[in-house]
Amino acid sequence: MGAMVRAAVMPAPRAPIEIREFPEPDLPPGGALLATALSEVCGTDVHLWHGRLSGVPYPIIPGHVTTGTLHAIRGSLSGIDGRRLREGDRVAFFDVHRTCGRCAACTVHRTPTRCPARRVYGITDPAAEGLFGGWAEQVYLEPGVVIAPLPDRVSFEAYIGGGCGLLTSVHILERAHLSLGDTVVVQGAGAVGLSAAALARRSGAGLVVVIGAPQSRLDLARRMGADEVIGLDGTSAAERLDRVLALTGGLGADVVIEAAGSPRAFEEGVRLARNGGAYVVAGHYTDTGASTINAHHDVNRKHLDIRGCWGSEVRHFLRALRALERFGGEVPWQDIGARTYGLGGLNEALAEAESLAIPKALVDPRLG
Ligand SMILES: [Zn+2]
Ligand SMILES: [Zn+2]
């Protein structure tokens, strides 16, 4: 019998996280085992814990974005850059490990994030199938998983501090079609909003405004790249609109990014955008209820361009790595991960993520 691997399992929605042991898997050719250095507790994990995502095959090992070192490789394994990977290499992998490549979403519509056969580490794989989540000492990298070496300059802490929020933000910026000098308003100062502000600034925005709470996150938003911050606490939507209009010569923002996940934020966001502006909606990962907007005032007459943004693709993963390498010296991604827990502390970490007390908790299985 081989070595055993400890993992934190979410048995069912609302059930306490349990530590279970799994046999170290026999690797097929082209498969690998990652020794986890860091994974994360993100908003998705809270949604999983609340049972708000459909079709999740509980029990699962959560943790969809994870980094570490290659512990074992069977046969030959190459990174996305074509170079051979070796045991001991520091790597990250793209969490979407299967799409079908044949359905209308994959081929005709070019929206593989909407492929019905899509499988994502830490979300869509039952624990019964093995080590498919980052809340574990080791993660099974099945053949075909996209693996990239972590650049020397990028620490595990910075990669996971950015984490899934950074990948999502790369996709958001792609959807935003930013032009040089644009004014960008980001709604939300969570992991997604913070990275979106950082990337908007580095993509040539003329002014980046972040709306959010509490003050500590707004302070971090400034360090990430926001020029102006507007606190949610103690202001009304009308006051925030006035502030954005004052900052934009009465016009409204060229681009508004929704990373707040609230129906009220959507109602507010359509008004913050200028005539002919764009609104990228990325925070409604689960159904938080309906929003009421006036189609005449807020969309039609305004000529507003509303764009959804769902999940991420390999190119967002790679661009996130490049952004970390290029801008990691000036953007404090590592500071988004406010606290680190061992596998035994994940009930506490989930409660903390649920209360939005900190932007993000990290998971280090080596802490026990
Ligand atoms: Zn497909
Ligand atoms: Zn996530």
C-alpha cells in the first residue's frame, strides 16, 4: 500500500469540512502529482458550502486554483510553453481540465466556458474520483491538464493572492475593450474587484474608481491601482452617482465593471456608465435575485453595451501569469490573501470568507 494523502472534504452543503485520507494515486502516462504549496478559499467555495451551485457532486475536495511543486511525473510532461517539466518544478495549472471541444459552445459560439461537459478542479469532480481539489496535500494532474511553470519572480503567495479573481479579471478586461485614457468604475473591492482595478490601471485607464467596503479593502484598492475610492458605508446610490459624475465631467464612466454580486449593484451600475459606455457584469456567479432597471433610460436611449463574463479560459490563465511577472513588483497581490489556514482550520476559514471579514483566506496543507 502506497502513501496516504490528507485532504479536506466538503461532504454536503452546510456540513462541516472533514479531513479524509486518500491513497496516493497510480499515475497514468502523462499524469502528475502536485505537492500543494497554497490553495485558496474564494467566494465560489462559500457558494459551494451554501449549496448554491447546481450539479455539484458532493462530497468534493474544494480548492479550484492551486499552486505548488511537481511531486511525481509519469513519463514525459510538458508545460504550456512546450518545455519539459521536471519533478520539483514550481508550477500552476489551469483549473478547467476538461471541455468537449465539439459542442456548439466550444466550436460555433466560441464560448467554451459555457460547455456543458466542462469540468473544473475543486467544483465539478467528486472526491470519490480522487484528488481533484486543492484543499489537499497533493493534487492529481490528469493527462492533458494545462500546466505552466511559475515564473521565478512570482511567489506562491502572489499567485494565490491573485488566484481565481485575477484570472476572472483578465477575462473582464478582455470583455471591457478598454481604450487608452478610459475612466473605469469597479463595483466591489473583493478579490475580483481588486485585481480588476489593478489590471484596468495597467491596461491604460485614465482614471480608476473603486466602490466598496470596508475601508481596509478600499485602502488595499488604492495600493492595487485605484485613483479614487468611494465607500459603500454611509453613502446612498444617488450620492455615489453624483461622485462618479463629478469625476467624469458629468458624463459617467466609459466602462463599469460589476464585481459586487448584488442586484442593487447592477441597478446602480447601469447609471454609472456614460452614454454609449460598456458595463461588464462578472459578480453574479450565483442567483442573488432580480434587478429592476428602466430599459428606456438605462439601456436603450443610453446606447449602453452590457456584457456578461463567465469563467476563464487558458489564455486568461497565461496572461494572469504574465501580469504577475510584469506588475507583481508594484501590485501587492500577495496582500489579498489575508490569512493562511491548514486543512484543519477550514471551517473557520469558510466562516470568515462567508462574513466577508477578509478579502481571501489561503490554504496551506503543510500547516496541518
Ligand atoms: Zn463543449
Ligand atoms: Zn475561485
